[in-house]
Amino acid sequence: VGITIHGTHRALVDQNTLWDARAAGIYTEDGNEMNNVISNNVVICSRWQVCAVSWLGKNSLQGGGIYMIGMTNDVLYNRIAGYEHGLYTP
């Protein structure tokens, strides 16, 4: 995982570049994270097989460039390439 947002509210995750982060580039962990802004980030996986790993007790196809549990955050103007899923919400 590249960046984890855990138990955080009103944070700014902005203008980061992530390369070959395994499982997820940006991850909101518990679902109680609220009012964060995830914006203008670039998350790149050179090949989806490189970044796809089994984690959280799930198979390797359930990762993504941005993996969000809970949907009370703003996700704006991000660029994601090479992941099986650009934005994954279980």
C-alpha cells in the first residue's frame, strides 16, 4: 500500500506520485474516515500483475489504485493507470 488514511478526518492527500504500490495506491482503511480530500494524485502500476497481491483476506483482484471503505471523502482529479481497478469500493 502506498498511502493509508486511517482514522483521519479533514486531511488533504494531494499531488503525490505512487509507482508500483502493491494492493492499493491510496487506501482508506476503516470506513469511518470522513471529509478528507484525495486530489491530484498519480498512481501508476507498471503491470497489474506486479501490484495485484492477496491482502485483507481477499484475492488479488480486489485491489485498486484507490481502495475506499466508506464514501464520505472527496476524490478529485486523480490519475490511475495499470491497476485491475482504478477505484475499488468493496
